[in-house]
Amino acid sequence: MSQIHAIITRGPHKGKPLYPHKHQDDKYVASSSRYEEDYIRVDNLEELSVLVQAGCGARMSNRETGNAASYITNAKLRLEDNAPNTASVERLLDSITDETDLDRDSKGKSRKEQSLLRAYLLRGSNVGHCVICRHEFPFEMLVAAHLKKRSECTVVEKKDFKYVAALMCKTGCDDLYENGYISVDNGMVVKTDWKGCSHGAAIRGNLQCGRKRR
Ligand SMILES: [Zn+2]
């Protein structure tokens, strides 16, 4: 587990450290934004550290300052050891996949699963390749897209993390795939159903078709 901290950069407490904030429900919070709808509540510092290594920011505080907890972006968080522990990611993914199924309404758990799956597929790197357009992107521009609809996967398929999902970019490939405009057949990107529409989607999809999936 990595120790997480940040340094206050302005105001009367400038230079003082911030630490992960334990909320009233005894949880720590990882997040991709300061908005509560993006909060991922976790039980312990190990889980928080895996999510921070996976690119999340965190809610941080320092009791001595008397200030309320605040959201600190991933770029401003400091970790003693930046290398994600793949075994921890896999173990957490395994348990969160069960929890997400038991608690279907939990958006927080789905976000946690998505963040962990992306971390798993990136294998500790901050950049990765989109399997559709094959361009390289920083991690925040990539999503772990389920190759088969998650709801249609068996438990065994859901836990086959290496094959259940692939990295796709947010510049269009994930949307084209999620909405069924393109598909992957025998390792090649193919057009699937353009629903008689959308000139833009057709042009964008055409660019990808015929490409070999990495
Ligand atoms: Zn792409």
C-alpha cells in the first residue's frame, strides 16, 4: 500500500500536508471530479491507493488546519510508490464485480469497477492504445469498454478481466462501439449497423473499419 498525501499550495496553511479524509461513514473517497455524483467510496487506504494509482483524485484534509475536506486532483497527489500493484487491482476487481451484481443500483460501484478495469488493462502505464483506432492516449482519455454487454456476461466471463473488456478512446471509438456502429470481427474492426443515419458517425466509423485490432 502506498502512503498518499498532498501539500497545500496557497493560503494561511500553505506548505502543510493533506491526508486522505475519513468521512462520517468511515469511508475514504476517490473521485474523478469534485462533484459528489462522481464519488467512489472505499473502505480502506489500500483500496484508495489502488484507485489513485488508477488515475482518480481523492478527498483530502488535515485536522490541524480546521478546514473542510477538499477534492485534490490526481496530478497533485503524491504517492510513495507510484507503481500500481496488479495483484491488488485484480483482487479488488474480483470483489467489486460480485458487489456490483448484488447491488445493481450502485453507480459508485460501477464507476469503481470501471476505474479498476481500466487500471488492470493499462498494467501500470499512464498511457495506452485504443484497440479501435490504435492511437495512443493518456489514461483519462480511455475507457475499459465491455466487449460483450456486461449484463449478458456470465460470472466467469465477467471475471475474465483480460478478455471481458478492452481500452477504447473517448474521442469517438467507445461511442461508436457502444452504440453498435462498429464491431470487432475476427480481430478486424467492421461496420455493423449505421441505422440509416448519421453522416458523422458513418465517416468516423469508416476511418476505423478494416483496421486490425491490436
Ligand atoms: Zn480510438
